[in-house]
Amino acid sequence: MIKLISKILQSIILSSTTYYDELYILIKPYDLQLCLKILRDNTVTQFKQLIDISTVDYPERGNRFEVIYHLLSIKYSKRISIRTFTDELMPLQSMCALFSSSNWSEREAWDMMGIFFKGHPDLRRILTDYGFSGYPLRKDFPLSGYLEVRYDDSDKHIRYEPIELAQEFRNYDYLSPWSKHVS
């Protein structure tokens, strides 16, 4: 099946690799909808189920986000991963029309990474607050965040305040004290 898929999609595949009998394909973002439609509708492949969409942040790259679509063919008991790339400004086409299961995953990718999906029916925050600033799964997001949320018991109200660190950062010496005596 791997050779057949490679032959069907040869005009849009940038690279491909096989790992544990699972095919991983890299394609350009504007070929994504065509690729997923072919894999879903072709009688030889029948990847009818979108399992998940995962994202990876590579801030050193020009197209810093890699978006991976994990598909399953129940009939042939095969899996395939379609990888594509984007940056903060270039939107990806929403796959909700092809796979309704992509709705939640696309919203999660928007909320956590800031990847915009053009044509998504309900692209809004799903895991963070509506007033949340930034995208927490990006590698350049500060570990402590930007705001601190606490409940003020005297006002009976939730407060959003800038982060205040009560303690100075420490500089630890991670070398073992015994390593200095070893010759």
C-alpha cells in the first residue's frame, strides 16, 4: 500500500519516510486539502478517519510550525501521517468540511499555538481564558506566563495581575562537588 500511495500522490509529495510500517508524508500547505481528499475518497486507501492533528513549534525555522494530520484506514488497518508547515501569518485551510473530527483539534492548535485555520466554522479559544494573552505551547512563551490569576476574597472577585516573583532566581552550581577532586 505504501508504494501505491506514493504513486498516487507523487506530484504533491515533497518527501516521505516509512517508520514501523507507517508512512509519513511532507507536503506543501496549499496541497493539504487535495491530499487528504484523495486519501479519504480513493477506494484503494480509504483513510476515512482523522485521528488527531498535532503541532510542533520550531522557532528557528522560517515556517516555524509543523502540523501533522494522523489518518486511519479502518478497512485496511493502516495509519498515515501527513505533515505540512506554516508560520504565524499564513493560514491553513480548515479540514472541517472533509473530517468533522478536525474541529476540536484545529481549535486547540489555534488556542495553544496561534495557527489560524481559514474557513473554520467556530475558531475561538477552547482551553485558555478569553482574555488570555499569547499562545502557551509556543517555545518562546515565558514559563511563568504574563498574568497571575487569583481570587480576591475581600472583593469576592477574580483578579488578573502582572506576575510578581517573590524570590530572586537562584544560580545553581550543577556540578557535583566530588567531581573537582577526581583526577
